Amino acid sequence: MTSIFNGYPTEKELRRRISNQLSWRNTTEVALLWHGYLNALLEWGLIDVNIYHSLQEVLPRIGMKESYEQALDEQLDPEQEKEFDKKMEAGVSSAIQTRPQP
């Protein structure tokens, strides 16, 4: 898939950049930085949700709940948190969803 807009990073380029940085410095900080960056790209419509999920799979599974809350701009209630944890334990990459459209 090419980028949505000319000049923005493609999935291939983002995957390469993530892999490179994780090989240099595989830390919590790097993973959180990339989770936030991918959230921003998704929110701004620069990558689609399938690319977002594909790239999330490259990253360590840390900060996922916080990333989800950031994307929704709201805290998970206890029931949502339980369901989220269940999906993450099952390895479901789509535990993180985009905000439902009105």
C-alpha cells in the first residue's frame, strides 16, 4: 500500500523505521513513542486502520491500554478494561479500535 498522500510515509517505510529503532534501542520508551506516533497518523487519516494494526504487531505489547484510551480520549470503564485485557491475552491485535463514528 502506498501512502494516502504523496510525501507521507508508507507502511513499508514505517515498518523499516520501527524495526531499525527497535534494533538500536529496544526500550519501553521507544515502544511508547511509536505507539503514540501511529495513533497520531491514524487520527490524522494518514494511515488506515489495517496498516495501524499491522504496524502495532511489530511493537512490544506495552502501553496498549493507554494507547487505546488516548485514541478514544476517554478512560476505559471497568467492564471495558476487563474485555480489553481478555482480548490482549488472546493476542487479538484489534483490541485497539478507532472511535466509533456517530
